Amino acid sequence: MDSEFDLIARIRVRAGTRADVLLGIGDDAAILRVPAGHDLVVSTDTLNSGVHFPPDTAPSDIGWKALAVNLSDLAAMGAEPAWCTLNLTLPTADGDWLDAFLDGFLELAAKHRVALVGGDTTRGPLAITVTAHGFMPHGAALLRSGAQAGDDVWVSGTLGDAAAALRQWRDSQPVHPWLRARLDRPTPRVELGLALRGIASACIDVSDGLLADLGHVAIASGVGVEVDVATLPASPALTAACDEASRVALQLRGGDDYELCFTAPPPRTTDVLVAARHADVIVKRIGRIEAQPGLRLREADGTVHAVAPHGYRHFDPLCDEMDRA
Ligand code: ADP
Ligand code: MG
């Protein structure tokens, strides 16, 4: 059995570094340098076993996801990730588990040149808190509050995949491997967020579900949103996995996709598409911002009706299912 200090030593030898880390793991605190002309953007998120990932999730996937959900928040601001800290609460000091966790965590960190600069290691029920730090040129952030009536609403990638995997897992069905990968290894859309600086009027990452997150944008911006149901992007795996009604429910209310949902004025359409190509991700126009507050769905037959902004958790208690497993 390892001690807390053995675990920290394992982390320390594997954590990457960068020139702007003046002092990383090993002292009482890290010393970091923000480039001139930039602000520091900070985001933190906790993953609890059985709440934020199924208990059978591979440790390397937990590591990936713990960082991914934080990089997704930076992406939604249009920030450039730089550093992170890692607070680990582990039931036992298991060095093999930690090594596997670090495989996934550091694989994603290396992709985005993020240095792990510190953290804390304690004993208790498995929980992981990551804090991610990024840079933003003064005044360039993509806020939730910038959407204006007349803007188009866009989303990256596909929606509902992670929730579909969770549903299959909950129902003890074979979980489609591609859907399970979307749940376990979400892709933070960092390059897209950066490319949308100066183009998107508002941006949020889809963590709680499209309607829930669009609801945040609508409230923050003092506007309403109409979503064209027929335009919601679906993966082939999702389309094959369920009937149309449950597919649409998963796309609208499923969480954990970590796609970016953003708004832009129609004259910026070409710029949006160029940004998406540059970031190598598909984006789709799924609706529009309106002056009238509230969320509305436009169905394929043209009828429009108001919807509540609640996310997946409230209409289908998957979290409770995970707790019981
Ligand atoms: P202190 O008692 O001063 O908080 P710790 O023993 O908790 O010191 O941490 C020693 C060093 O190891 C610090 O630099 C801290 O940031 C780092 N550290 C501890 N746990 C982790 C972790 N899980 N991931 C990364 N760095 C960690
Ligand atoms: Mg400490």
C-alpha cells in the first residue's frame, strides 16, 4: 500500500510542465505567469463516483473526463488552457489505480499542452476535483450574456450520445462502444472556442442538456430561443439505438455531451463555418434567438410550443440509478 506521499511522487514525475510554470508540484503552492495583455480564466468541476460517471468506468477514462469537463468550460469561454490542479479523494492509496487514472488525465493534458501544477490528495469516497486555468486577451471572452434577438443558434458535434450510453448502461443493455466513448471520453471543443472569439455573440458548453444550457443563455442574455427540432444533430449510433421520440428527448435534455452551443448574427455565418473547419468540427444551425423570453420548440410540421428548460436529470432519474448500482 502506498502513502499519500508515494502517490504525490508518482504524480509529480509524470506531470508535464511549461515555461510559464515558475514552480510546479512540490512546494506549498505553485507560481505561474500569465502573459501580458491577458486575463486568467479559472474553472473548477468535481466528479463523484456514481453521480458523474458509472462506478464501472475505467480509471483512465475517469482521468480523461475529469480534465475534459473543465477544459470544456474554458472552451465555452473561448479561453486557451494552460494549467490545472487535481484534488483526488481516494478510498485507498492504490498506486496502480492512480497510474491508470493519470494515463487518461495526462493524455488529454498533453493534447492541449496543459501542465498539472498542484493539487491535494486525501482519503474518502472516490471524488475528483480539477481546476483548469486558461488565458484570455482582455475583453475577448465568450459570455452567456451576449445573445441578441436575430442571432442564429449553433451547436457543435452531435447531441444525446452520452445520455444514450447512460440509458443503455442503466437498462443493463449492451452499451454501444461509440456511445460509451462519448460518455467516458468527451472531446472538449477547445479549438472551436478559440476560433469563435470575435464571432460568437454568446457561448455555453452542453453539460446539463441542450435546453437546460440554452435556458442559461436565454436568461443571461434577456432573450428567448426557438429550436428547430428537425435540425438537431444526431450520430448514426444514436439514430440506430432508439426511436425518434426518445432520440429527440435525449438530444434536447440529455447531458454530458460537452459540445459547444453558441449564437452568432446571420451575417457571420461564413465566419462560423470557417472557424468550425479550422477547428475540425462540424457545427449545425439549430434555431434562433428571439426577443420574446422563454424556450420554444419548432416541430418538423411547423408547429411551435413552449418548453421548460429542465435537463435530463429531472425527467429521468439516471443519477439515482447510478447511486444504487
Ligand atoms: P501541503 O500539506 O503543503 O498542502 P501536500 O503534501 O498536500 O502539501 O502537497 C505537496 C505538493 O504536492 C504540493 O505542491 C501539491 O500541490 C502537490 N500535490 C498534492 N496532491 C496532488 C495531486 N493530487 N495532484 C497534483 N499535485 C498534488
Ligand atoms: Mg495539501
